[in-house]
Amino acid sequence: MGGLPYYGRRLLKNAAWAGAALSVLYIIYAFLCFPAQGFNTISAVGAIAGVFTGTVIETNSALYWISFAVLIAATAVISFGGIKKVTKVTDLLVPVMAVIYILTVILLIVFNIPRIPWFFGAVFSEAFRPEAVFGGAFGIALSQGIKRGLMSNEAGQGTITMPAAAADAKHPCDQGCVQALGVFLDTIVICTLTGFVVVMGRVWLTEDSAAWFELGKLDRFLASCGALTGNGTIYHLVTMLVSVCFGLFAFTCLVGFMSFTEMCANRISTRPAFINTIRVLCLVVISFGVIANIAGMDLSALWDLSDFANILMVYCNLPLQYIGFKYVLRAWEHFEKNDGTAFTSKIAGIDVTVWDERAKMK
């Protein structure tokens, strides 16, 4: 166990209220994210089914209800299996998802190389034209980019430190480098590739632009893929691969949020009854979100609340980063020395019991 509630408490002179407050804050944040990720998972199933049937599957169809039941059952089995089971699932799915998605999108870009000059021209001309800078569009784009960036890589929120704390690393800076690489891959690689496809597709410039803007996130991206591939066999293959990746991404986010929520719940109380109650509440919130979406209810306000929670997490975490920066520097200096000595509380300048125990085991 570790992460934001734990180091927050430690940095604030072991104040119990700090750990509990940060834990409650994250649990609320996760509850706001559950509905969208749950529905995104079964939406991917609908998109894949649409490839095989050649028709658009309605959200209130039997397929969506069956997918919903399977999703809840699978999530319950994994979450009640504990943190270790969640880690095993995500360790298997995330690399597969990332490799498939990156290769698919790179091939799309390579086969449409003539559009790349237009892509850069469109990006720079639209970003820096006077109407964009002085008309507020630049600020809107910047704001939206920050919000989606936080949703993508969670940099600065402190939330991703929870799975990092569960990793088996030889030195804390080893895992720190892995986490930094994760931010780079999430944002600079995966999100940039996604942007290439959407912009190069140029669907918003066609007569179908109004209908395109009304589509959901996955359908909008698939429409952009269709503009680059045509509507033949390649398009159906790309649709299936992207939908699989989208579904895996949503599902791993879902079980990830649940595992983080459980970690935070353990910070509040370790009683099995309390932990199981939190797990059940997670499943209830996921069920509510999916059922509401299937029924056609508009839950767009949840994205606004989720964005607000993202920013709130950052505001709570950044002061802790400033307080703890001196300890990070000490850890990094020891890491760079690589002199074979164990990392301990004496080196860190703060009590790090886990690393002290590990040093005794050597």
C-alpha cells in the first residue's frame, strides 16, 4: 500500500486527517469517473459487433444489456480478488492494448503520408490565426487540452503513485523513471497519434461535419479512420482493432480506479466489512452509469464534475510535491551514485519504513 494518501500524511507530520481527507477525495473522484468508463467498455463491444453484423447496434439492445451483466460480473470477480489480481489483469491487458493501438494508427498515418503536410499546416494555421488567439478559441483549446491530458496521464494528481507503490522495484527512483515514461507514452505518443488521425481525416470540413460532431468519442474517431481507409475491408479491420483497444483501455481504467479506491479505503479503515462496502458501492455506481447511458440519459455533466475533481486533486497534490521535493532530490542523488548501498530512511531524510525493512533483508 502507498500513494497519495500515504505520502500526504507522512509529509504533513503524520497527520491522520490528511491521509483520510485525501482518501475521501480520491474515492469521490473515482465515483465520478466510473459511469463513463463503464459505458465506454460496452460501447466498444457494440462497435465490434457492428463490424461483424454490418449494422449499427442500438444502445438499448440485448447485446448492451448482456455486455453490461458480463462487465459487472468480471469487475466484481477481479476487484474482490484484491490488488494483486487487479495488477495481474492490467499487466496483461495494457501492453497488448498499447502495442495494437500504436501499430494500427502508425500504419494509418504511413498509408496517408500525402496528408501529413496538410496536417501540420492546419494545426499551426488554426492555432495561431488572430481569431483563435484573440477570440478565445486558443484558451478553450488550451483548457480542453489540459483537462484531457490530466484524464490521460494523471500527471501531477498523485493518483498514479498508488499502483507505483505496489511495484517491486530495487530503488524508488527505478519506479519513478517508469512512471515518467508512462506519462510520455500516454500523452506524447498515444494522444498525438490520435490527433493525427482526427485531423488528417478532415471529416469536420465535409458536408457531414454536423453529424460528425454529434457522434460519441469512439464513433467520431472511427469516422475519421474511415476517411483515411475508405469503407472496405481495411476499414472494418481498423474499426475492430481500435474498438478492442478502446474497450481494453476503458476496462483497465475501470479496474484501476477500483483498485485505487480500495487503497484509499484501506487508509481510512482496514476492516473487511468497510472494504467490501466500498467495493459494492463501486459496482453500484458503475451499474448506474451504464444503465443510465443505455436508457439514453444525458450524463455529460459527469465529465465536467470529473474534470473539476481532476483539478482539485492537482491542487491538493502540488503543495505536497513542493514539501517533498527535497526528499526526492536526496533519493535521486543516491540513485545516481549507484554505489551498492541500500536506500534507507537515513539517506531519504524522512521515515521510509518499507525501504528500511528491505535493507535489513539483504
